[in-house]
Amino acid sequence: MAFPERFSNLPDYAFPRLRKLLDAHPPGGAPIAMTIGEPRHAMPDFVGPILAANLSGFGVYPPNDGTPELLAAISGWISRRYGAAVAEDRLMVLNGTREGLFNACIALCPETKNGQRPVVLMPNPFYQVYAVAALTVGAEPVYVPATAATGFLPDYGSLPRDVLDRVALAYICSPANPQGAVASKEYLADLLALAEAHDFRVLADECYSEIWREAPPPGLLQVAAAQGTDPERVVVFHSLSKRSNLPGLRSGFVAAGPECMARIRQLRSFAGAPLPLPLQRVAEACWSDEAHVEASRALYQQKFRDADRIFAGLQGYQAPGGGFFLWLPVEDGERAALKLWRETGVRVLPGGYLSRDAGGQNPGKGYIRVALVASQEETQRGLTLLRDCIYG
């Protein structure tokens, strides 16, 4: 039997690749996992009681787009956080944002753009679902370098006009995974102006927006509202995985213009899975409470300061503006990750596993990604071992 060829050129996913690289070798010390972006701070205290009080909700089909109470909580949070008014009919609850980032491309990418194969833009390196979504709809993924030279954000405006005129969708991630770069209001305004000029939509992955060092990162909804951008040009994604230390809740949301949302909701109706009702009740409380977010952010900010101290003087070290990753320069990411594992037991992710060869270069090859998700003590120990092994 035949299989489709659309995914034939996909590399192995990052973590199976990492296991192939490392697992045949014994660790050089007690293992310290600094690979996956899985928060390990305490979840909010109210999660258990709310879940227990709503167990009967597992016995009914949940509302497809989200309960009215949850949608109202999300709308209220957007208003408080960004000063933007987004009504409940422009929102949909997600089973984690990966589902939304994938399905929005399916729902919104046209079959052609100006009579040609459409293009989907994405930063390079990037969250890998962006590329799979583009390939699923038959679009051409265009990987745009997000390097130190561009502030670790993609310079979409530098692309040739004939490419820009084929763009249907452009993904942007701020704070960026993996580099931690934060898009300024000016950057986002320029991106929206480019989208207006070439008639494409911007899909903003803002899942790390509540983990920051100095100031809250601006959001695309905020900038779009301020400059009167057509709401149909803006699709934004948020998650409780990072904000509330609840990656297992699988809860996020998408916000979009009414026409875009109608198409996203239509796809959910036919082929999606709504969030179970008890989990929607927990999510409602999470979007309504900031105390647990502030407490977790303070822990990350302390780990940022520890990293600055440990890597002080390291050429090429750049403190992240947000998120919880370090993007550390090395000669070769795979060799550095293997050396670190074999000599210390610290486990990190080669940057090349998060990026693609484009234009003869892989912008992640000379980096490793390090997740600051463990306790402060374990993070300090892991970073110190890393520094001494790789840069000592």
C-alpha cells in the first residue's frame, strides 16, 4: 500500500533524536534533565479541589468551544493583560496550543495565493508543529533565520517580493522558543504592516508571555488594537502549560477575528476534541488568578540571575528576555550535548534539532538549548557543570 510523501523529508522529532544520540552512553554523573520545556514549579493550590468538585463533568460531553464562564475568564484576562477587547465569540478553548497552531493552518491557509502555491513563513529555529502544519495543507514552508544578527527574531521584510506575495500565513513566537527574544511593539507593528501590504495573516505563538525578566512582553492583540489592524489578520495562541505550570492540563486558547474563528470552530466541530469539562473549570480559575503566576515568575527571574552570574564573561552569551530557555553558543550542538552527557550527566538539546537547513546553513547547529525548569539548586548545579565542561 502507498503512503503519502508530504512528510517524507521530516527529520525525527527532537527528543527521539536526542535519545538516539545519548542513550547508548552512560552519564558521567547523576542525570540532570535540562532538555524539555516542562515546568516543574508547583501547580496552583486550587487545582485539586476544583477538579474534585467537578468530577461529574467527566460524564458529559463538554462544550465544543469552551464554557461561557471559561471564555469570559479568558476575555477578561486579555483585557487586563493587553488592554484589548476580545469578545467570547472570537475565542476558542484548545487542547493545548499545539493543536491550535496546527489546526489554524488547516482552517485558514488557502489552496492557492495569487494563483500559486501558498507560502507559510516561520522563524528558524522554531517549534516544529509550524512546519508540519504547512506541509499538511500543501503549502511551502519558508524557514527564515532568527539569528544573533536579526535579534533572534525573523526578518520577514527582507524576503523577496515574489515570495512575500505568495505568503498566506506567518508564524511568530514571542518570547521566542528557543532563544528567549522578545518582539517589541515596533517589531510587531512592522510585521502587521507587512501583512497588510502583502495580504497575509499572522499566527502569534505567545505561550511564554508570562515568563519574563524586566517587563511584560507586548502582544499582537495589543498592537493590532492600538493601530486598528483588521482583526481577521491576527490569530493569537496562549497556554496554561507555562503560565500556570500545568503542561498536563493541555489547556490553551486561540483568539482571532470573527470570520477566522468561524472557520477554526467549524474544523473543531468536525475533527477536534474539546477540553473535558472538569479541566475547563480548572482553566477558568487559572485565567482568573495572577498570584500563582507571579510566584512562579519570581522563581524564573532568580534562575535568570543565577545564569547571568554563572556565564558572566562568556562570549556570545545573551540573557533571554523571556521564556525559560538559555540558547548557548557552542562549536557544534550535537558534540557539545554528547560531551556534556558523557562527562557530567547534564542533558541538553542540540540546537540543530530545532531548526532546518536553509540556504546551505542550519542556524541552530552552533547552539544548545538549556531549560531552566528544575529547582533553583538543581538548575545552579546543572549550569555550573555545563559551564565547566563546555567552556572551562
